[in-house]
Amino acid sequence: MFQRVLCRAPIAAAVLISTSLPLHAETIVVTGVREPLSVERLAADVVVIDADTIRASTADSVADLLRREAGMQLSRNGGPGHSSGVFIRGAFSGQTVVLVDGVRIGSATLGQPSFDAVPLSQIERIEVLRGPGSSLYGADAIGGVVQIFTQRGDAGTQVDAAAAVGGYGSRALSGGVRSRQGAWDLAAGLSHERSDGVSTLRPGDQFGNHNPDRDGYQLDAAHARIGFAPAAGHRIGLTLLRSRQDAQYDASEYLPDFSQDNTPDFRDRLDTELAALDWRGTLRPGLVASLRAQRSVDDSRSGGNSIDVFTTTRRQVGGQLAWASGMLGQLVVALEHSDDRAFATPIGRNVERRTGAAVLALSGDAGIWSWQGELRRDDSSDYGGVSTGRLGGGMRLLPQLKLRALAGTTFRAPSFNDLYFPGYGVETLQPERGRSAELGLVWRSADTEAALTVFRNRVRDLIGYEGDRSFCPPDPAYDFGCARNIRRAQLDGSTLSGLQRLGAWQLKAQLDFLTARDETTGARLSRRAAHQETLSADWTGAAWSAGASVLHLGARPDSGKQLAAETTLDLKAAWTLAAGWTLQARLLNATDRDTEPARDYQGLGRQAWLGLRYEGGL
């Protein structure tokens, strides 16, 4: 696989001008080693999507933004506001950790993160670790880690507000304030999104669930981050977030006479809450400590006349020491304890998982060399002990050119549905385990950035459906099969990306190649395209700006059907009316392409948006 990818790279490089890495030498990230560190010192592949990129993007959600800026593939059960999954390097959504201000979110029963619990309007930046992350963040980081940072108070006082209307009865409102006064800092915001949408399913879907009514959504969210600095080098922080999403969808219920009824008003209602209290302080020069207690709730209620409930409550406490040790670099030691509790109506009872973890990480640089390595041990009440590690380094070949390499081990914990769902779950399931390696080449200069990454990931003990009754528990409930560690996956590929600044112009491109197969059958994994390309051009003038972006997604299999390749074009323009005031226009899917984000589901056609934004100080 590596040989095939390296043969493709020079051909693709000829059509590229630069890379999708919006990073510079002084870009500081947290996700790469759990402590603030310059991206230049990392062997890991970390993508930063900053506030300017988020505000200027034509993306309609966090998941849509990620596939445009981080080279991931997107699957969604309908249009904006509906359940979505992001595949990092071919790993499915349940093999990705999603954090909001360091707090993990998502359902432990369904085994899925909540990508769209936070509106784009409340996000300051997003860091995406592509590749092995279990040695830092524990279970499920087989594909990588997505960390969302909400806004935080700045010097002085800043306010922002935005209102927009769009096709399909869509509208969006948001407002926020950020301030730092003396020892206190504060950021708070509110947002509201709503759309009438289209029917989530196409006529003639395979299960006969199509209902021609419109399936819209509404998302309301509020967040606050409060900080107090009792002394120089110390800060106590409180983070609060609450979002409520209500999305309609097409489905069916079955009447007493076993006839199918697709007319009820089916809805997914997802409430997400998180709270975190933390302290961070400099004990002496080069020694920084932090303590943290956090809680998150993911409450999902789905159905028409009959409602299924899936509720996850996560509590975690932890402490960390970071020591600038001198020649060896920065040493990080962390201890964590988490308690995951869940209730699901199909399971019919409360279930719990307690996990303790210890982390040891080292990163440093000297001359042209840089290095990083981690070890982590997780001990769980239901899947036992798992050790993971990661080792990598970089070498600066030229002032602008860096070679990096990284290898690591990962694992995914069985979801509570995998363990306890009646007639399917098996309590003796073991975690899925992966081994990943990558090689990268990065060029950065004042106006040009380019990168090539080649990766290989092997995942074994994948949890899937076992139809052979002899491998299942003796209970008659398992007469039709059960969950079992039966599959192996091959995830190989490459990413070639670039960015070029030419005066008032900025050009970006990214090419992603992926081989994602079931090693047992040789079949391509569902919903993974063999390639995806993005290209954008942006122009900025004194009062005007404009841009265009193209995304091409290759054909991919899904539940026995081959989904056609798709190419979508988005256009945007903005006009600064006065200091702080900007009029914005967007035309999404400008060519009105018929898209199928998952089998039998349909996305939106052409959609125009017009909005007004204010950002300024008080």
C-alpha cells in the first residue's frame, strides 16, 4: 500500500499549490500532548481550524466543517441538523474521541460521539489529532481525537452578534460577550438554529419508511466560561454548556396487525450538558500542575408514538504535572478516574463502567531533532486492563522542510449496547485493538505550506454480528446471533495538501486517498470512498471578500448499494458596511447537485443564505 501511495503522490503534487494545514511556526496546540506545545515540535498530525476559518467557512455544522478543513469523510442521515458521523482516516465515528473544552461527550450505549452538540457560532477553534490517540486519551481514539474549544474571555470587552436567513425556511441567531477585567475573565453566548429541511429519506427506500413531509431541526445552545486568577500563574476555571437538538426523521412503527405505519412524527431529541471545574498553576519555573473535575450528560430520546431513551452520564476527576526537564524535554504525568453510567430502554436497567488511568508522556527537541512518546494504562471494571503507547519524532531537513514519523497502539471499548443489549450484547467482549504507523513530510514558508502524510492502520477484534449460534451464549434469546470480536480492518491511505498565498488571494487544496477494507472478506468498508478532494480560492480586499470551494467525494458502498460520486460547489461573499459590521452571503450547493449522504437519505439542494454580523468592543 505504501508503494502505491508514494507513486500517486508526485502526480497529485503537480496539481496542488499548497496544504490544508492552517498552521504556522508559533501555532500552539493542546491536543497533541495534553499540554500547550508548538506544532513544530510534534510528530503527530494535528490540524487547527481557527476562529477566522470557522467564521469564513460555508460549512453548515461541525461535521461539515471537519470534512472540508481536516480531510475527513462525512456520513449523515439527511440534511443539516441530523445524525452525522465523521470518518478520520477511514475509522468509523465510534472510533473517534470528541472533547469540548477537555470534556468528553457522546453516548456510551450507542458508542457514538455527538459531533454537532456545539454550534459553530460558539466555537473559538478546533484541534484535530489524526492518527493514534489512545496513549493520551484512552478508549476509542483509533482514528483520532477532535477537541472543540469554546470562546474564552479576552482583554477588554468584546461582543458579537449574528443573524441569518436561508432557503428551506432556515434561520440562525447568535450572540455573545467576552471580557477580561482584572483577575476575572468571562465568555458567554447563546445561539438558535432552525430549518424546515426536506424529507430525510428518498421515495422508494429499501424499508418503506419514506414520508413526504419535511423533516426539519432546531438547535438551541448556551455556554459560559468563567475564570479567576487568584495569583500570578494560577487560574481557576468553570466551564458550562447546554445544547438541545430536536430533529425530525422518517421511520416506521408496526401496528398490532403487523402492518407498517410511517405516518407518526418521528423525532430525535438530544440534550447535551457539560460542566467542568479546573485549576492550573505554576508551582515553580518549569513545573505546572492542574486539577480537574468534570461531568457530562448525553440524553437521547428517539421515536414516534413509542420513545426509546438512551442516557449517558460521565464523571471524571484527574490531575496532571508537566515538568520542563531540560535536555529531555517536557515530561507529563497524569492520573484519571472516570465513572460512566447509562440507562437505555432496550436494556431496561442502569449499567456502569469505572476506569482508572495513568499517563506518562515525553516530548522535546534539540537542534534539527524532535521527539515524543507516551505510555498509558487503563483499568476498567468491564473490559479489564489495556496498555497503549505511541512513539515518534521529526527531523528538520531544511529550515522550511520537516520529516516526521509516528507509530502507536490504540483500542476501542465495547459500547454498553455491545455488552448488554438483550439478545445481542455479550458481557465477555474484548476491546477492539489497533496498530497505526505514519510518515509525513511538511514544508512551511511565509506564503506556502505543503504536506504529505502516508499512514497504515490495522484494527483487530472488531465487534460485529455473529450469525453462528454456536458462538453465542446458551440463552434462547441468542438464537438469531450475537455480538462477537470477529473482524479485522485494513485502513491505509495518504493525504496530500497545500496552501498558497498570492497577494489578496489564498488557494487551498487537499487530496485524500483511502483503502478501507474488511480483511476477512476483502470488501470495502461501508460509506468510505477511495478518494476525496477539496479545492478553495479566497480573495480579500479592503471592504469586500469572496470565495469559492469545491468538494468531490468518490463513489462508496452502503448497505448493498453503490452511492454515486458527488461534486458540490459553494460560493460566498462579504461586505464590510462599517467598523465591525459585515454583510455576508452564501450559496451552498450552487449547482443544485442531488446528494446522498447515506443510503436512501437525501441532502439539501441549492440553498442561499444572507446574514449580518457585528463584532466589536465596548
